[in-house]
Amino acid sequence: QVQLVESGGGLVQPGGSLRLSCAASGSIFRINSMGWYRQAPGKERELVASLSSSGSTNFPDSVKGRFIISRDNARNTVYLQMNSLKPEDTAVYSCNGVLITSAGRYLEVWGQGTLVTVSS
């Protein structure tokens, strides 16, 4: 089965950095587009980074200038580099992507999430 698996979450101090990975597995040809989302306990889910099939990126004001999204097509993996982390960045981070299967079909898939805790 086609799936996305996040990794790289953990505990980091304010001002620190962390890199999250979202790896696609299964009968995948490549990742078409990808978005990173986060949800804190008392807040609604928020899109924090997106990467289109053409390579365009978008970030909300809350993370702009601090987060970077990138991809490695050879490894079918998308990364989220998070810098200058703040306590309010604490959340479960999940990736959501449109994948191109080996059969040439387009499939939207969610990962299960990885916890990022920013605390001193």
C-alpha cells in the first residue's frame, strides 16, 4: 500500500532547529506536490508549508522566513527545515501529498504525524 511516513520530531529548545522528513513508500513513481500541516492541542490544523509540482513554495506569516520545504525526488522524500523555533511551534506535524503511482495514477495520502515540542 502507498503511504507517507514522517520522522524527525522531538524536543528542541527555543531558537533551535529541527528537520522533519516525509518519505513515500510503496509503488510510487514520484511525489507530485506536498504540504506540511501542524495541529496544537487547543488549535485547529494549520498549513505551514506547501510545495507544488512546479517547485513553487508557500508559507503562512507565522513561519515565513523560518521554515523551508524541499524535496529529494530520487528518495521520494520531502523535508521541512524548521529554524528559530518558538514555543508556539509545538504541535503534531503531518505531511499530505499527491503521489504519482507506478501505474501512473494520482493519489492523495496523509502521514500519521510526528510530535515537535519546543520548550526550555
